[in-house]
Amino acid sequence: MTEELVLYTNPMSRGRIARWMVEEVGVPYRTEILHFGTTMKGEAYKTVNPMGKVPAVVHAGRTVTECAAICAYLADAFPQAGLAPPTTDRADYYRWMFFAAGPLEAAVSNRALGFEVPKERERMIGYGTYADVLDTLEKAVRTNPYIAGDRFSAADVYVGAQIGWGLQFGTIEKRAAFEQYFGRLALREAYRRATEKDNAAAAELQKAG
């Protein structure tokens, strides 16, 4: 079975998170750029992801979708990259990875769509309130240099990408702790490489119409 790593993505999507993670891993990979509404919804790609959404990675014949899962999988599949803590020290790593996949993603998405949870129903939704989520996240990124402690990990790719995207598009408040945290991550060579590649791919798509 081939060990090839393939990234299915679109540069104007959450695929940027997966691209960053693949660049952090530092192994050769092939990129398949898909188009919204056409190849992304085609039967060929739906054999990879029936949802018809990106990103997805295929590694050694195994398919992984969902950004948090992709980050966690690649960290484990390529341990030489040092992107996951030892298995005995993963409490914060898992905690904040899935906090970003659950409460943060939901709260920010609802906010962007103009949906506010009625006060009397806050107990019914997993994240409570947008303010609670941001206050919790702010404390987390202010406590240590990285989300799971003193070392960069795959959790920083996932959490950091969401913070960076939110700061850029105004869906996350511009608090000093968020800007300082993401500022550290944006200096990483892998982040810069991923951004350059996705920006170039986006320019090509725009040129092609």
C-alpha cells in the first residue's frame, strides 16, 4: 500500500488549516484543489468525503476528514515532527483541541450568522454564550506560550488557525492575548509556507474565474 499523503482542499476554506498542519509535518504530499459546487460535489470526490466538503487527507489509503481530526491524525502518523505531547501528557492538548472544535466553532459561527442564543436557553446549547467562550479562550492562551503548555503542538495549528481567521474577519474580538498568541504562531516557517501556497492557489483560481 502506498504511503502517499494527499491533501484535498480549496484555498478559500478551512482547508488552510489542513495545509498548515501538513506543512508542519514536513513530509512530501500531493495537493488536489477542488472547486465549490462542482468537483467538490462530484461523485469522484464524494468517495473520499460523502459530505462533499474540504479539507480531507488520504494517507496510506486511509481517509481523514474534519480539521481537528486531521491535525490529531497527522501528529500521530508522523511522530518525528514532534507535534503531539507524550500520551501521558495530553490532557490540555485534547481539551483545547476539542474546545475549539466544539464551543469555539459553534459560538463564532452562530455569531457570524447573526444568531444569538436566547438568554433563557443558554443552558440548552453546549457553549453557553459567546462571551463565555472568548473569556475561556483568552485565559487559555494567556496562561502559557502555547495552548497545551510550553511547546507548540498540533492543537496550536487548530486553535491558532481559528483565532487568526477570526481576528482577520472580525468574528473574534481583537483582544491583546489573542493577537499576541497568533502573532507567535504566524512567525512559524510552516505557517508562512502554507499561507504562500494557499495565496498562490487562490490567485490562480481567481484568474481562471
